[in-house]
Amino acid sequence: MTAPSQSAFSVVALAGGVGGARLVDGLDRALPPGSLTVVVNTGDDFQHWGLHISPDLDTVMYTLAGLSPEDRGWGIAGDTFHVLEEAKRRGVDEWFQLGDRDLVTHLSRSGALARGVSLTRVTAELCETLGVERPILPMTDAPRPTSIVTQAGKELVFQEWLVKARAAPAVREVRHQGTDQTTHAVLAALTAADLVVICPSNPYVSIDPILKLAGISEAVRNAKAIAVSPIISGAAVKGPLATMIPEIAGRDASAEAVATHYDGLLDGYAVHTGDAFDAPYPLLETNILIQSKEDRVVFARELIDFARSLR
Amino acid sequence: MTAPSQSAFSVVALAGGVGGARLVDGLDRALPPGSLTVVVNTGDDFQHWGLHISPDLDTVMYTLAGLSPEDRGWGIAGDTFHVLEEAKRRGVDEWFQLGDRDLVTHLSRSGALARGVSLTRVTAELCETLGVERPILPMTDAPRPTSIVTQAGKELVFQEWLVKARAAPAVREVRHQGTDQTTHAVLAALTAADLVVICPSNPYVSIDPILKLAGISEAVRNAKAIAVSPIISGAAVKGPLATMIPEIAGRDASAEAVATHYDGLLDGYAVHTGDAFDAPYPLLETNILIQSKEDRVVFARELIDFARSLR
């Protein structure tokens, strides 16, 4: 083991699913070993078939392991679906797509949690078996389910709203139930961070669940913090955010609307070319569409330079 | 729905895994609809990968569904092992063989149990999706784990002894932990039974767990009861019984040794040709090796005729 050759510059990324995972993948390759820690939303975690499923942890982990498919935001590239096909054959509830290789993650995690191992430790073990070396920390070890209250007044567990109801019911409110405690590992990483990056994830259902845990928004406010807009030219790259902003904030979806949501937390903000607005902090206006692996690392380098330039 | 045309003759079979399942399959086809209920050992149930696995319930269920392989005592014929292969690839604990189609059973069961559904009800639902119409009742809804105390004084959960340790450690004692309560469904079936059949399963680890629940041996004693020997010419058709009898009972393995174990319960006993002994009740001496589907139903008919002939 050799110590990082560059001056230590520790970065904590707060991430949800696909958008977050892609930026994390870029940061992973742009930063020297030992400098990146990822804190991941677990508000989407749910029980399915008796298993503990952590969609965002898995997306981040599979992306860093190089296992994510290019063409969809979940699961493992080239996975088979023999278990799911049998479930369909038997008429078992199969709304959530689980691949055969992917299932091993949920089985291992569920087995370990049932033996009393913490989600933080389980995640570290899963990362080790998948060859992922960056620390990936769940935002909390205790249940903190996100739920969606629809305009019709119905409350749905997040994944049921997103996947089963295809994010169709209009949203009145996002709720965070369960614990408000994060872990020592997360607080320690944030306290030591030279930079906090809020990834281009959904602010309401991916980032807020993290920020609303006790001590986290204070730690972000005390750190140098930047965000990357999850909105490009009024549209979300992926997911239901573009319709959620008008429903929840009563304004059109825009990079600025997301920045307003993070009011008081940011020291800088990255927006897509053409999305600049009059902001109380520096903006990085560039190509933030980072679907390819190359775009991810190019943007990550630009973002780190931008962050280093901030006072 | 039409009522059974034959005079009602209700049979309750007490069964463990493969041997029990094969006789149950014969009885299933020899008896008119509505007359057979199967009470199955759950002492082998265990947690693996966070799932609730019920090996004997599954073997009976798959056998009655026509899904069991001819060449092994577990799982579904023609199943694939993509999940298991991934587990091996990742170095995850994979000593218990789980097929992809088979997994759907464990996932469905575990999911339902986690929602508070009883094992009895879960089993009925699984049977329904698999097209099994005979009632299959777990011996209890609560945990009742069988453990093996080895001659070396080590206590192992049954499946770990059987599968992981390949039944190699010599047995000093079999223990039954947890609840001693059966279910209303089991007691009601036994009370209404015209005949109780103790299947050719291991008396120590398949049948005793059932008999030792409160009220069951009394109900069997009060009913007309017969057993089928799991020992043929001193050998067990399958499993570790032939070595367990000398270790536990201090005598050679034989049909008679098993009968002695059931002392006071039986009104008749079926043994293989050549295995007859001087018994205090009638013996049926015939071909009891029932590996083929044809042999199973031929023997089941013979067994029912024998039972009807008993006073």
C-alpha cells in the first residue's frame, strides 16, 4: 500500500440512483485513490419477496463495479431472469424486476441483516466481493422509508409509486418516516470533507432523505458544497423529477428551481450549457449530460477544478 | 364440485422428505379426492440467505406437483442454477443447492411469512400456484428446529449436519427446540382420520418432530395407525438412517428396530419382502421399494387394503 501521492483532497458525494451513480463513477476515476466517499440514499429501500432491496446502493455499487447495463438504470448487464420467469409462471407478485445475478446481492444482504449485521457493514462486504474499493456508505443503518402522498391523498411507499404505479399519480408531498439518525461513518466523512458534491439526483426523493437526517445539512453547510443540476433545459435526464417540481414547488422545472431547493447549502453549482441563471454563487456552465463513461470523467475533472477554484 | 363417490375414508399421512413424499404421491393417486391430508415435518426448516427454507414441505409439494427430479431428492426437475453460480462466483456461502425456479418458492414463502401470514396458509397458497390439490399441512406454524448432538458433543442445526457436514459426525442425540404446539388444522385432521399412515421417513428426524408435538402421539394412538418401514434389508433407501439406528438405539438397523421405536402407536406395519419379524400386530410383507411412480400407486393400494382389513 502506498499513500495517495497527491495532497489529500477528500470528497464526499451524496447520491441517489442512476444520475448520482454516473457522476460518482466519473469522480471515482478523476480523483486519486482514497479521496472519495459516497453517501447513498436508502429512502427507496423496501422489502420484496422477504428480501431487503436497496435500489440506490445497488445502482451505485454496480456502476462502480462496471456491471451496470448501458441501456437501463438498474441491475447487472447481461443478467438472466430465470427466477422472475418462474415467478410470472406461478402468478407471484413480480412487479419489481430482479435478475438472477442481481438476486445474489439481495439474498446476501438480507441474510446478513437477518444475522444482525449493519447495512453499512453489509454494503462494505458486498463491495468487496464485487471489487469496488471506494467506500460506499448507506445514509443510515435504520429504516428511513420515503413515501409519496399523491394529490389524491393516497400514501404510497416510494418504489410502489415509482415502479408499480409508474410514477403516474401526481405528488402532493414527499414524506420521510422512521429514523432520523445517520451513522458515525457518514458524519465523520462529512466532517472531514474538503468538498461535498450533491449529485444530479432527484432533490426530493434522493437527496432530501440524506439531508434531512440529523446533523447532515449542518455538516454540508459547514463544508464547501456544490451541486450538479439534475435538470437540463427543463427536463430530467431520467426519472419523474420534471413533473415533481411543478407539483411540489409550484414552478416550472429548471436548474434554478433545484438550486432554490438547496438554498443556503451551496458554494457553487454546475448547470448545463444554456441553463445559467443569476445565482448568489459561482456557476459552472458546461456539458453536464454524462451518459458515456468518457463524458463522466471529463465532467468530473471540470467539476473538481471548479470546486478547487471556489473560495 | 361433486362429493366423493366412495364412502368417506379419511387418511392422514405423516411425512418427512423423499421417502414420505413418494408414498404420499402413491396415496394421492390411490385415494379418492378429498380423503388425503399430509402432515409434514418442519423440523428441518432453516434460514439461508435470509430466506425461510422448508425442505420437507417442498419435497412433498414438488412431488405431488409432478415437479420432482427422478434422480435427486430435492428441487425441481430441469431447474437452472444461475443464482447459485453467481453466488459461487462471488464467494458467497453456497452450501445449500438452490435452483432458480425453486428459489421462487422460498422467496414467496419468506415474503409472506414476513408479512405475518402463517406457514400453514403460505403452504396452501404455494400448493395452489403449483396445482397441488391435496391439503399439505406443516406440523406447526412456529419454529421447531431439530438439532443433532454429535458423539463429540457438538450441537448442529439439522441441515448443517445433513448437508454441510454430509451427515458424517456420529449422532448421540436428536433434539427438538422451540414450540411444542401443533396447529388446529393438524389436530382436527388427526381427530377425524380413519387411518394414520406413518410414512417411510426417518423416525428420529422426520417423524419424531411431528409425534413429539403436544397432542399428536395421543391422536395417533387413538386412531387406526400403520407405518411403512424406512429400512429395507438393513439399509435405508435414502439418507443417514441406517447409521443413526446403531448410534441412537444401540442395535442394528432393521425394519423391526424402527417398529420398536413406534412402540404402542401401531395397529399394523408394512415391511419389505424378507424383513418380517415377530410383531404384536399384523404385518404387510411386500415390495415397499417405491421409487417409480407405478410402484408407488401399486404399493399404496396394497397398503390401503391392508389397513382396511385391520380391526
